[in-house]
Amino acid sequence: MKTTRVFAILAATVTLALAACGGSATDARYPAREDGCPVKLYPGPAAIPVDDLGLVKVDCPPDSAGKCERLLENAVCQRGGDVAWGTADNAINAPSLVAHAAHSKRATQGPRERGCALQIYAASLPMRVENIGPVTALCNEDDSRDVCQRELADQACLLGADILWQVDGPTPESTQNGMRQRMHGRAAHTK
């Protein structure tokens, strides 16, 4: 009986810790973004059309000294968002912050099929685009660069992209299943 109670307390603690981190991406169209990603803040409702990704909550450490807002933005990034709205509902110096995570509506028409036609750029783009986000491909060790790049392009297609840029790799990587190759890029859509 005592073990069951300890297990229940441990499970509740893990659940609270995960909730404090803001959870994980819940919408496949918007993969998790890296901490520090740009996030637009709206004190009330979002002033632009958005896809709602749910609530995020972070606990502010006592020594956070104004860094709690960035922790909230990072939680939005982890959800795949680029917008946090409803931030004015938080009290000044609150021990935790809550906001609605969202992503600005995309120009894409949704996921595309693997093998879709893409424009691929190694570095900068010659036109204005709507950035969708980072994409990664994990390929077999003996796959050619072209095979690995096609897998990377397919990942961009699945996000609705018609442009793949800042292509990097492939670079060797040790995994549990042996050596693999990883390739990175950014998915985007023409405006």
C-alpha cells in the first residue's frame, strides 16, 4: 500500500513537470521549434489569424529575474508555435505564467505527397517566403547525398512546403542502430 502511494506521488510529480514544460507539439503541421525561436506576444486575443495549439504553463524559478517570459516563449516554441496570446491574464510577478500557444495561419494548403516538386536552395533565398520550420532526415550510412536530400525534401513536402533551403549535410551520426547520416534544412512556402 505504501509503495502504491509513493508511485502515485511520483506519477503526479512527473505529470506536473511535463505540464510545466509546456508539453509537446500537438499539431503535426507545426513541429517543435528550438528554444529562443521568435514568438509574437499578444496581451489579449491574437490580432492575426492563428491555429490554436493549446495552453502552455511554466513555473517561474525564484531567481528567474525577468527570464520567466522567455521560458513561456520557449514552451510555445516546443509546441511548434510562433504566437502567445492571452498573456495579460497573468499577474505581475506571478509564480507561474500561462498563455495560449498558437501558430500564425499558413499560406500552405496542408501536407503534400512525398516526391512533390520543390525548389532547393543551399543558402539564402532570392524571394520572400513564409518559413514553416526546420526539417531533418535520418538516412542510412551508405545512402548517397541525393537519396538523403530526397528524404529531407519529402519531410518538407509533408509539412506543405514548396521550398527547401539552408540545406546542410549529410553528416555521420552514431545511433543505437549503428552509423547513420543526418541532413538538416528549412521548409518554406512561397507567398
